[in-house]
Amino acid sequence: MTAIVETRDLTRRYGSNLALDHLNLTIPEGAIFGFIGPNGAGKTTTMRILTTLLAPSAGEARVAGVSVVSDPRTVRRLVGFMPDFFGVYDNMKSWEYLDFFGRAYGIPAQRRQQLIGELLELVDLGHKRDDLVMSLSRGMKQRLSLARAMMHDPQLLILDEPASGLDPRARIELRELLKELRALGKTIMISSHILTELAEMCTHIGIIERGKLLAAGEVQQILRSMRPHRIVEIRIVSGAAHAEAMLRTHPDVLELRREGARDTKENESEPLDDATGPHTLLADFAGDEHALSELLAALVTAGVRISHFAEQSGDLEDIFLHVTTGIV
Amino acid sequence: MPELNPILIRDLRSRMRGARAYILLTIYLTILAGVSLLLYVAIAGSVGSDLNAGREIGRALFFTIATVALIEVCLITPVLTSGSIAGEKERQTYDLLIASLLTPWQIVWGKLASALAFALLLILAVVPVMSLAFLFGGVGLTEVLIAIVGLVATAILYAAIGLFWSALMQSSLGATSFAIGTVIVILLGIPFLIVIVTLILEPSALSRLLESLWFIYISRLFISLHPFIALGTTASQLSSGESPFFEVVRTGTANVVVLSPWLLYAILSLIATVILVASSVRHIHPVQPESARRRRARSQDRQDVLGERVSKR
Ligand SMILES: Nc1ncnc2c1ncn2[C@@H]1O[C@H](COP(=O)(O)OP(=O)(O)O)[C@@H](O)[C@H]1O
Ligand SMILES: [Mg+2]
């Protein structure tokens, strides 16, 4: 796959504030790229540079091989942008809104008429054609905005936090819509500060924090690479103190935590008391499947009563928390 | 067939859909008609019914209407444009325009043209009332034509003033305040300076100055910056039988020919408009090409900061 977005040491300063710090980002053609990071991480800044709205302080950014700095006009033709706000015009109907931007992109009158109809159908607003834009609901405005970004048939759609502020239903509709767009052959770059919003719909993700790219690549690959070992959750009805001692000395257990310990500030050096109810331990386990079954057998043989023994399903959220170590 | 400017079409569409345009037009015409009627009543009683009465009524009516229309144009046109580009920034549609294939020039021209279309409508609405004065006699076609040229030149220049502030500022309120401020500085500042100059100069110095060539040129240029003084001077020159295009100033040594103030005013307005529009275009900021960007890196940075703050609201 060829790269549709490529940045090389992309850097942007606001005064002394370094918003983007030597960002090297690659988005392959046809991907749905989730750009994830906490507020203030630099997502909007990156997107504004890619849409030619902001000049980089240093480094390079290319869309389909075209530099955003030396040939912004060509880049504008290639990119459809949906900012994290919706600009409303008074006294304007949905179709006029699209018509205006169609004209702004120099689309001939006949093609424009046809496109407006098609796009309004695509975003499920066919029945709102003659309604004033102001009167549409937030979700509808969002979809109209998406149709607007599609007016000039761009190869790359850049959507800045499209899901924020949408109710769950509108969010699902948006997700379906993005799938349709992908089927149309568009590459989509979509940002969010909430990982779960994006998790299921992306093929690729990039995690950004404080202007630095912490991880990027295919979702599955990231899942693997970020988690070389598994976390085993063990719920113990009795014999917890003994189990803990056994686990701590086990060569494959890299780290052992008591669940909730971080919240309760429990003293880890005090032995667990079975009387205070069943305890749950979390073990970072480096061994393979066999080693894991042997560990369970050893615990049971030692008389530890276990009600739950399972590998935690590693999801993006953990990785996100793991990678962005709460600096922001 | 090339298509019309997209901004022009959109602005006209929404301006004509809203009630504001009609309310503004109604107020404007009501003031004009009201003043004319009051004047007619006042004059008709005092001039009696001799042969010249009609001519006097006609002249008074014409000059009153022209003055009121000029005041209205001076105040309305800058407001028509001052909200235009700053308004896009406020509604957060500015970025969408910049990110589109519209050029800065297209954006500026579309905004100016849509305001001028409405301003021309206001001026056209005066023409029938002026022709009424024409029917009474006492006013020539020259005077009517010059008045219309003066109104149109004023509309264009003052719209460009509003546009300039609109491109510069981040809020319509700020842009409108600065635009009205500029108009007030022009309309009141110039007469004020004239009064000051005549007050501080001693009579002997003044009469010596009046003989010097550069003073003649500079003073004509200066009064031609002011629509009311320029057009008023022209009117009095016309009634004393001078040519509508130039004026002959007699000094002790020679006769100096200068352009009529209204013509000078129209030319100066045009030049100022070109400058204002050009600097408005320069303030519509897309990404600058690398070389130009480095040169402007510092000021650009500051502008981006301002721009982003607004779009974050
Ligand atoms: N116009 C601006 N002026 C100064 N600092 C800015 C401006 N825009 C963004 N920043 C700073 O740049 C950093 C990245 O911001 P942004 O790209 O908006 O983050 P995100 O979209 O990921 O929330 C933040 O620290 C923010 O405060
Ligand atoms: Mg953002």
C-alpha cells in the first residue's frame, strides 16, 4: 500500500509551546486511521497542517506525495476536512450549503445538482434538503458537514473529533457511514480523545501525546507489540496470602498487583487476610500456555481455593493507558 | 459561461431571504421621504408663489435629498461589509473557505460585490426622488449626474473601508467599531483640521500661502478627501457658472487649472479603494509558500494565534 499521508519531523510551535515535536506519521491508502490522544496532544494541529490551514514550523507534510507548503492548492483538492466545530450560516438551506461549497470547489452546475442529491442520500438527509441548516440536530449537522467535505470527491477525509458531543445513536450512524465511505475507496483520518469511540472502526491507529507519536500501525500489530506478556486475573476465595507468596517468587511472574490496591492505598507488605473476603490478584505473566497451566495446577495443589483464573483480554484501552502514562 | 462568484451568490441569497435587508431599505427611504416632505412644507409656505418659487423648491429639495442620501450611504455601507469576513470567522466558516479552492481575491471580491449590490439598490432608490426635484427646475442634469457619481464613489470606498477592517479583525463588533470610527475620523477630522489651520495661521501668512502653487494643490487634494466638502464645493462652483470638470484659480501671477473637487474625490476614492481591497486580500491567510513564509514568520505566528483562539470558541 502506498502512503497517502506522510509527515517527516513535522514540528509546530506556538510561541514557546511545542505543539508537535518531530512527528513522523504515515497513513496508508485506504485505511481508517484513528488518531488518538488526550486533549492538547496535537491532533488538531496536525490536521490543520494537513489541510493547509496552518504552516508547520519545521519538517515536512505530504498528502499523496504533494507538499502542503509548496503546493497547497493541489492538497486542498485532495483533502476533505471536517473541523471539530460546525460553521453555520444563517438563512441557508441544506442543499444551498452543499451548493455553495460545490461552487467554492469549482464543480460544474450540472454535476453539482446531481452530487447534492447523491450526498444528501448518502448521509441520510434526503428529506432535509430544503430545511434550514440552523434547524438541524447536532448529529444531522455533523452528517451534513461530512457531505460537505465530500463535495469535491477528495481522496482523503480528515475528521477532527467527529464523534464528540453525539448521542450513542448518532455515533453508531456515523460509524456506519464511515464504513460506507471506506467502501467507496476513501482514506479516512479520524481523531478522538476517547479511545473506545474509535477502537472498533479503525484499521490503523496512531497514539499521540504532547506532540509526540508514541505508537502507530495496524491495530492488531499494535495490540501484539505493545503487550509482549499477558495479564492473568486470579480470584482467590481462601489461601490468598500463600498464593501471593507463591506468585511473587514465580520466575514467569513479572509483576503482581492486588486489584483495587491503587485505589485503597492498601499496604502491600501486609499479608492478605482471607476473612476480608475473596481477593483478586493481577499477574503480568511472561510464560506460555503450558507454563500458565502448570501455575494453576501448582496453586490448586498447594490448597489455594480459586474461583476465577483467566487471561485478561488485552484491548486498546489498556494499551492507551499503558502508553500514555498519564503525563497530561 | 464562467460562473458568478460563489460568495456573492450565497450572500445575496441569504441577505434577500432575511428581513433585515427590507427593514433597512424601508428605514432608509422613510428618512429620505420624511425629510423631503418636511422641507417642502417649510419652503412652500415661505417662498410665496412667484415664478422662481418652483426653482427654489427644486434646488432645496435636491440638495437636501443628496445630503441625506450621502449621510446614509456613509453610515450604511461600511456596516454592510464590516461584518462580512469577520462574521465568517465568528461563525467558524472562515477555515472552510480558506481550505476550499476559493482564492483570497475571490473571497474579498464576493464580499465587496454583495455589499455593493445592496448599496447600489439604496442609491437607485434615491433617483426617482431626485428626478422629482429635477421636474421642479432649478437643478441641471449635470448636478444630478455628479451627485450620483459622488454617491457611488462613496459607497464603494466606504464599503472597502468596512471590508478592510473585517479582514483584519476577528469579530464583527470590533470590525464595525473600527469601520465606523474610520468614517467619523474622515468626516469630522478633515473639517476640524481645516478650521484649525485657518485659526492658527495669521491672515497675512494665509494670503501669502494662497498665492503659492503647492498650497493650492495640497488644499484642493485635502478638501477632496471629504465627500460633503468636495461635492458641496462643486455645487457652488457649478452655480457660479464654472466648468463641471475643472476650476481656474487666479493668483497674482498666473491662472492655475485644477480638477473639480468632485472629480478629484472620485479619483482619490478609487485609488484608496484599490489599496484597501489589496490589503484585505493580503490579510486572508492561507499557508504561505516557504520563502514568503519565512520572511513573515513572526507576524504570521501572531496572526495564527489570534485566528485559532477565535476558532476554538
Ligand atoms: N492557537 C494556539 N495558540 C497557542 N497554543 C495553541 C494553539 N492551538 C493549539 N495550541 C496548543 O498546542 C497544543 C496542541 O493543541 P491541539 O492540536 O489543539 O490538541 P488536540 O487537538 O489534540 O486537543 C496544546 O498544548 C495547545 O494548548
Ligand atoms: Mg483538537
